[in-house]
Amino acid sequence: MGATDPNPSKPESAAGTVQNFSWRQLFILFVSSRLLIYIVAGLALLGIGKSTDFQPPQTIADWFLRWDASWYLDVVRNGYWFTGAGQPTNVGFLPLYPWCVRIVSLGGRIDPAIAAYGVSLTGLWIACVLLADLVFREWRDARLSILAVEFMLFSPVSFFFSTAYSESLFLPLVVGCLAAARRRRWWIAGSCGLLAALTRFVGVLLVVPLAWEWLTCSRNEVGKRTLSWRTLPASMLPVVGFGIYCWMMWAKFGDPFAYFHGQQHWGRHLTWFWGAFAKHSFWSLEPFYRLWFAATLVGTFGLLIVGVILRMPTGFAILGITFGLVYLSGSGVEALPRYFSVVFPIYIAAALIVKRWPVAGTPLLALSVALQAVSVILFVNGYWFT
């Protein structure tokens, strides 16, 4: 991570915005990626054998309402409930996404499932715009911006971004947090981090790349009026975000750590980051799942390393490594593909690879689309894929 950051904290320029490339192209990528997912899902439901956990969908809206989606919708409909450590509970699903769905559903007057799709698709579109803008500001390359968004939209598990999962809201908040930090808008960055920490627990970890960006800026801007120690607390706002949720749990259930106690029901606890792959539960999985989860790990960290070599900003790599190590410390691997999907620097790294070696573009995208098809087929047919 010793590479020099391109354009570190460069002042804003009216020319350096997403409008330097085609919004039409961005929109076409957005729509076509979602259509492809539904075409694959429809064909899979018609012609693929079903898991024993499969529940026949009543409408097209039910195709992707599986696994954790039901928990988020339960929070929307019934609020939080908690009966004690290790017992079934929905307190493990943080509130910002359910709050947004509740608002869009007009307090339940509109079907929360439909409202969830609206919130998720809106969040994904905002993530597309923010990522394109961020990449263009860093590299002044419109094609690179489009490539990064393309790899995100056609990534193996990007269908999670358009169903009732919180990744669709978490992703634009994470991108917005780092984008604002790179532009020295520390309180906007911190506020995005606060909201991210109210969406997923790992949002707390945004304090690490935020602090790095602030320290880098302070090293480059010593003595200038653009830097002030008064902005340093902004990097701590992600901690405040999760603190708000802990206060909610204390006020409602008398247990500020209900989130962690609720994780015990799923056997989740913090362990060493190599522990998840060393456990018997991993090696007892079917070979396909072992390969899938191991490939997710190698692919994610491999892209981060290549990104650093290709001079991706160090703060982006720090975000990816921090998120990755904490995800690996959660004592389970079943959701790694979904967890790693919000590590947006991997999409930038893939785009940088194609920029450096154009011949790699088609094979990389084809591989990603093929893996996406496999993921969709498994998910909609009820196979273990959370």
C-alpha cells in the first residue's frame, strides 16, 4: 500500500463530475443488468430442480424474497422483538433499511415488499452515480467510470442490490463516505458513515479509512486553512451511528448489546480471521460451496492487491482489507459473497485491470456474468445461498 494516491484530496473542479460521460449509458447498464437477472431467474424457476427449502413464489415480486429478506420485512411490519441471548430475534438487522422501507410503504399502506424493491433499486442507482463520479474525479477517465459501474452491476451476487436486503442502501453510503472524504467534506463523509453504521454493523469500520484520509490530508495540507482539527471528530461519527442503535436496544429491551447477543442464535461470534475456514463446519460443506466461498476470498483480496499495484488510492484498499478481515472474523462463511459485494474498490480494481490490459475485459466480464447466473439460479430455487 505504498503507492502514491492519484490526485489525493484534489480540490473540486466543475469539469470533474459524472456528467462528463453519458447518463444514458449508465442507465442502460442499470436496466439491462436488472433485466438479465430476472430473465435468468424466470428460466431457472421453470427448468431447475428445487431445494427442500424452496417455497413456491406467488408473484414475480416473491422470486427474491428469501432468507434474510423475510427478517428485514419482519422488522418493517412488526418492529423489533428480543427474548434473550441465543433466542430467535430480529435485532441482528439494523434499522435504517427497514425505516426507509416503512416510510416508502406509507406506514404499511403499500405492501412493504414492493416498497423494499423501490428502496433497493433507488439505492443501487445512487450507488451507480456515486461510484461513476468518484472514479472520474480520481482518474479523469469516463470509460474507467463506466467499467467500474459495469463490473458492480454484473458482479456475481449483485441481485442482492435489488431485493429486500440492506446492501442496496449500505453500498451508496459507503461510496458516498469515501467520495466525500476524498473531496475534504469531512462532515458529509462522517454523516454517511453514521448512516452506514445504522444500516450494517461493519459501517462502524469506516472510521479506519476516514482517519487515514484525514491523516493523509493533514500531512499534505499542514498550515493551510482547509484543514482543521475541528473536522477530526467527523471520522468518529460511524461509531456514533452504531451507538444510537445500542441505545435503542437499551431503551427497548434493557440490553445495549442485544445485537451481539442476538447473533448467538446463528452461532456467530468473533474469532480469528482464519478461523472460519479452519472450522469443521467449513470442511463439512459440499465441495461446490467450499470452492465458492474460498474463491470469493481469493478473488476479493486478489483484486485489492492488484488495485494497489495499479495505484488505486490507499484509503480504498484500507477499506477493503478492514471490511474483509472483520467479515472473516464472524465465524461463518455462508454469506461472504454478499458481504464482499459492498467492497466497492474491487470493482475499481477490475476496471483498472481492463484499462491496463484491454484484452482482459471480455473474459473478466463474461466470468462475472456467468457466476451471477449461477448465483441467481441457486438463490431463487431455495438453495443455501444467503
